[in-house]
Amino acid sequence: QVQLVESGGGLVQPGGSLRLSCAASGFTLEYYTIAWFRQAPGKEREGVSCISRRTGQTLYANSVKGRFTISRDNPKNTVYLQMTSLKPDDTAVYYCAAVLSSSYIGLGPERFDAWGQGTQVTVSS
């Protein structure tokens, strides 16, 4: 059974850092595009970053470029999102997702087949 489980969210002050983890079971992450999305109250789900299968090509939303880094640990079957210089606008539920049915690389949520349950990130003083 395909499953994605996020962890690592929490409360952090502005300017702080967090590392989110997305652990997969039922499939091998390195063979699929994996992305992080976020959704704040009253807002649409937003693509944050993705990492492609095999080559590990990465994409970032302009809002997080230079502050967030996506990476993959193949032996642990886990994808990470390192977040630095966090701002209150980064407050949201963060989800990881996988494209299982195509070779799509991008941040369109409709192209992703499997989703985790989400982890809350709150940036506040």
C-alpha cells in the first residue's frame, strides 16, 4: 500500500529553521517525482518544491527560492524540505505528494497521485 508520512512541523520564530521529512512506504521514492505543497487557511494549495526521479532535478516556487532546499535520501526512502529564514507567510499545513502515473516534473497539484496527511508549520513570535 502506497503511503506518505510527513513529520517535522512545529512552531518556530521568524528567521528560524525547520526540516520536514516525508517517509514513503509501498514504493521507492527515487523512481518518482516528489513534491512539497502547502496550504494556508483560506488559500489555495501552493506548490513549494519538487525533486524529479533519477536525476534529482529540483524546482522551487519563487516565494521560497533561496530559503528552502529539497533533498532525497534513497536508502531511507525519505524526502526532506529544509526551510530557513522562515517568515509568518510560510505558516501553513505542508504536504508531500508523489507522481506515480507519469514522468511529470512540476508543481501542478492535479498531477500528483499520492498525498500525505500533512504537518503544520507555524511561524510566529
